[in-house]
Amino acid sequence: MKVSATNPEIHYKENLQTTFNILEACRRMKVSTLIFPSTSTIYGEAEIIPTPETYQPLEPISIYGAVKLACETLIKTYARLYGLRALILRYANIIGSRSTHGVIIDFIRKLKANPRRLEILGDGTQTKSYLYIEDAIEATQKNP
């Protein structure tokens, strides 16, 4: 079972509380711009793929997605109240050489355990997008 379901407080502390602390520091230090890495999980089970930023309704299906959506709302409110320029990037499935969990890592572990059999969850027709970490970094650096 995912940590989101077994220990939701982790996502609160590591995301919402931390975002609040950063926003408060930005406010006190009069930081002009904040770039926030959010997640596509805020969309929930989106019916349009690729999902446009204007997609509605935002209905996360995990604690992680709900907390990230709460972070986005808090950031937008700080931006409006304190004149902070905020850029929110909704990344999906970041992968890279140091990845420690996720579908790709699960596939690799399963194949190492048994190279003749690969269990795929679902009916096998589902799709999922991935973004290589260096591409995400490059996109982030070009946005400010």
C-alpha cells in the first residue's frame, strides 16, 4: 500500500507545511518569484490525455494529489495577497537514473526477479506519460 494511504501526515508535513514555510520566508524576505513543482495527480482520473492545464474538475484520488492541490491554492493566495509572482509546473511521472520507486522501477525489479515473466497491472491497454528528469530541469530553468 502506498505511503499516501498508510501515513498521510507525511504528505502534509513534506508538502503543505513546507510550502507554507517557504511562502512565509518569501513574504518576509520580499522574494519576487517562486517556482513550484506540482503534479498532474491533482487532475485525478482525467478523461482527456494529454490533460490541458484548464482541465476541470480537479479531483485528486490520493492524499498526495490533494495536498499538492492545497499547496497550489495556498501559493495562488499568497501571490494575490503579497504580490508574489508564482509559476506552478504540473509535472507527471518524473524518471531518471536515481529513481527509487514508480512503475518503471517496479518493471525493472520484476524483470530482474523473473526475466521470463512481467506482471502488468490493469488490462494492458492503459498508457502513462513520463518525463525525464533532465528535461524537467531544462523546462523549469527556461520558465522564469
